[in-house]
Amino acid sequence: MRGGSQPPSGPGPGLHAERTVLAWQRTALALLVGVLAVGRLVLDDLPWLGVGLVVVAVPLTWSLVRLASAVTRRPPDGRLPALTTALVLTVGVVELVHAVGS
Amino acid sequence: MAGRRRWPGRVYGVGEEPDPRFSFANERTFLAWVRTALALLAAGVAVDVFVDDLDDGLRIGLAVGLTLLGMACSLGAYLRWASSERALRQRLPLPTSTTLPLLAFGVTLLGLVVFVATLA
């Protein structure tokens, strides 16, 4: 569990840790669905973009799903939030290219 | 995780470790914003793919607007997570959210566009 001062009274961070893990998992799964859906959407009109998105983003998103389960067993770090944001922005860019280009 | 430098240094290089409950709450807030961003992206995709009875320019504009709003929410979520975590570590007041008024204004504006287009 992460370091930090214990609260003066009440239970420890146990339930908060569980809620955080669940929030990470459902966000990562939603992101995986989004990447697959947008990748499939653009595959017909812009195959190179669809394949590129699937090849690059799906493994990264799947890694995020797996890492999300262990997020509270290591000190907090900005890498997972940054990766999550980068993946969402990537999906957005692909959708923009599809909407404007097709 | 001894020896592994935490990133970014701008956040973890200042102050001291806060109560873990506050860090968890900050992360869950970030994740809620990310899910909001994904919902906006999904709405943009839905308008792009499934809406046929709007003028092409309006349809594309709406899809682009929703997608850009989703991307802005995602980026704003990360920046807010970083600035909040930094404030927690330094026991400073939490920064105000600029993403919240952006989201409210953006959704209102897009809704007005659809409303006017429907009446026209």
C-alpha cells in the first residue's frame, strides 16, 4: 500500500484503494472499447489509420487495463494518467481525421 | 518501488506525501473526467456515423466540436490532476477547475447549435 500519514481516526485507506482500482479498471475498459470501436469505424474509409490505431493503441490500452489492477500496490505516479490522456487524445485525433476526411 | 524515480518531477519533487485517501480521491476525479471525455468522443463518433438527416457541414461541425470538447476534457483532466496532486503535497488550497466551465459552455453551445438547426 502507498506511504503517507495515517488519518488521526477512522479506518485506513483500504476502501478508498479498492474504489480507486475499480475506477481505473472501468476507465481502462471503456477506453479499450473506444479504441476498438473507432479503429473498426475508420478501417473501411482509412484502412492505414484504422490498422495503425489498432496496432499501436490496443496493446497500450490492454496494458493499462492490466496495470489498473495493481495501481494501488505501488507509489502513485504520473505515468498511468499521462498514458491514459495520450490514448484518449489519440482516439480523438483519429476521429477528427475520419470526420473531416471522409 | 525503491530507486524508481516518480514522474513527473514537477509534481513529486515538491512537498511531502499527502494522506493517501486524498491522492486516491484526486485520481478518481481524474478518471471521472476521462470517462466524460470518452462519452463526448463517443457522441462525436455517433454524430459522424449515424446522423444522416443533417446538412453535411453541420454534421461534421457537430462531430468535430464534440470530439474537440472531449479531447479538451481529457487534457484538462490530466493538468488538473497534476496541479491538485502538487497542491496536496504542499498542503495548499486546491486549484480551481477550468475544465468545468469549459465543459458547461461547450455542451451548451453545441446544444444551441442543434436547437437552431432543428428549428431552421
